[in-house]
Amino acid sequence: MKLLVVGGGGREHAIIRSLKKNPSVTEIFALPGNGGIAQDATCVPIGATDIEKIAAFAVENHIDYAVVAPDDPLVLGCVDALEEKGIPCFGPRANAAIIEGSKVFAKNLMKKYGIPTARYEVFDRLADALRYLDTAPIPTVIKADGLALGKGVIIASTREEAKAAVRDMMEGHVFGASGDHVVIEEFLTGPEVSVLAFTDGQTVKPMVSSMDHKRAGDNDTGLNTGGMGTVAPNPYYTPEVANRCMEEIFLPTIAAMNAENRTFKGCLYFGLMITTDGPKVIEYNCRFGDPETQVVLPLLESDLLTVMRSTTNGTLAETEVKFADKHACCVITASSGYPTSYKKGFEITFTPEALAHTYIAGAKEENGKLVTSGGRVTGTTAVADCLEDAIREAYRLSDGVRFEGAYRRSDIGKRALQALK
């Protein structure tokens, strides 16, 4: 089988490595891929949002199955375009990808169908939002409606911060058109849990839970990033919590999307908070999370391609989705200064052992060498029988990833270990 994977980050590298395990796979094309992914797939310089060119490439190269991984092409209708050309796909159509593409849509969906989430108000006029913030409970959460590279959420601890965030979004257009509408919502407290779930629009089969570390600095200090590391499973996601999530959140979400004629197929990401009132949805994503994918897929014992195709074909109920009873830890190595300003173009070197366990995100090939080209450069993952061993091994392996200005948090998994104790 000839496969096409749209995207070019660490998540896509993890997906490609997992797909390669299927013996029927003869070739994988990554559009656009990156310098590190080139070790595992044929990279083609077509951007992930160039929908027309992606569809044309798939037809010309007789692609048997396509995986659309990032949010932008999903929201823009990449799956729709490929399916219209007769290419079966993993991922939701645009009318279902809106569950991530519009936070206003997602919040209104949850309100309409009684899915537990934070209380909220929606605004499309700056003056109305500022007036509301005069009396809103503080701290509060300000969200840009549309996609904003994972950066469109501000937790404001004062009224001044909240008003500044709203002005930046609605008046300053720091997130472009994504800030034309804003959601101002209740600040929830409790442990956060990420759960990715396979679904064919009827059946839901959750993957192993995970814990992301969003802040740039140790002890959850500094700016929010795309994620500095992950561990799986998440100790806060107990069997009791999992059962409540299935009954109160996962199945009702799929049923709600069907009721709205927006059947969701692919991977639905549930960002959850375990509050004193039970689990609540913080956010939905219409795809695999990054870097959650880098700890979840190494624990998958079932064949990924078989599972993906069952979501497309509507046969997920009859398909085994099995995960190892082990622990995984992924440590991100980033460029110093990320997520604000950082330098690029530094050569990356690996020990052979580190390379075998590392997914490459922000890197490109230049004069036969792999050099840094982004903020989050690599993610190094280890699997072990206990979480402590997985963390220790992930850090040992990540020491074998070297480039000038390399930076990583030193406490990935610390909170999870404390929870286990």
C-alpha cells in the first residue's frame, strides 16, 4: 500500500513510524515532512494547507490511503478534497473539524447537548466584552474563536490582564481573524488530562490517557508552549473517571455531532479537567495531539493502519484497539528562547540510540546535515514497566540529542510521580 501523511512535525513522525510497522505498506509520502522525517518517508515539498496540490499529488501517485494529521488542513477541507478524488482518508471532514476550528461552535454544542464544560459567554463586539469583564469572576479564561497555533488561550489573573487580552485579540488582531469572536469562560481548577480517541462516528475507542506539560519552564513556570513533554498513562485518569467520561462526554459528543449532521470520523482529542464536580471538557481537537501522540502511539500494540482504516470504513466496533500495560515519557528538546525568539540553523547530532527513540519536529536538511528550523526541535520517548523508569530513560536518551542552544525542562513527569505516591 502507498500511504500519504499530511504534515511535517513530531506528531507526523510518530504516526509514520507506527504506520511503517504494517508489512503491507510499501511507501509513505510526507507532505511536506521535514529533514528528520526523510529518514522514514519520502518528503514532498507541498505545504500542508495546499489542498489542491495535495489532492493532485495523491491522484498522480495512486495513493491507497491518506492520513491528514494537522488541524489547519482538516478545517480547510483536505479530507473532503481527497475523498472527492476517491482517496480514502483518516480524519474528519471540514464540517466535523469545526469542533476545533471554532471554539464558539464547540462551546455552544456542549451547552445544547448537556456535555459538562466551563460556564462561558461569547462576544463579537469589543465594548460588550470589556463591559462584561467589569464584573466577571477573576481569574478568567479568554479564548480566540478560531485556530491560533495553540496560543489563542489566555488565563487572566486580573481584570486588567483580561481586558488587555480581549483588546489584543479583537482590536490588535494578534491571532488574525481568529480573534473576531472571543469566548470568556469560567476558570476551572483540577488535574488536566488528555484523551485521544479513535471513532468511526458511532463507536468510540479511547487511547491511553496522557499528561502534557505546556509551560516553558520547570515547575510549570513561564509562557505556554505547544508542549514541552508528556507522560502516559495519566495517573489522575482512574477507571472511575474513565467510565464517567465515556458516559457523560465521549459518547454524548459523538451523538451530538451526528445530531448536527456533522459525523466525526478519525481521532477526536478531549482536553479534560477533573474538577470537584467531575470531569469537564476544556477543549476539543479534531486530530492527534502533539506531543501526546509521541507517548500514546509507542504504547499501541494493535496495528495503527488497521485501526485507522476501520474508522474510515465504519468497522471500529469489530477492530481490536489494544495498548501495552506500560508507561511512556516524551521529553521535548527545544531551541533556547522558545516560545518567543530563538535562533535557527544549528547542526543537530544524535547518538545512534537517541536517534532510534527520537521524533523530529523542527529540523531541515541543509548541505547534507540536519539543522534546527523551529522552536520545538525533537521529542525523545522511552517506554518502561513503571513511570519512574520511563522518565529516567527518556532523559538519558535525550542527552544524546545535541545542538547549540538546546533546552529541555528537567521535571517532565514529576507531577505524575507525585500523584502516584
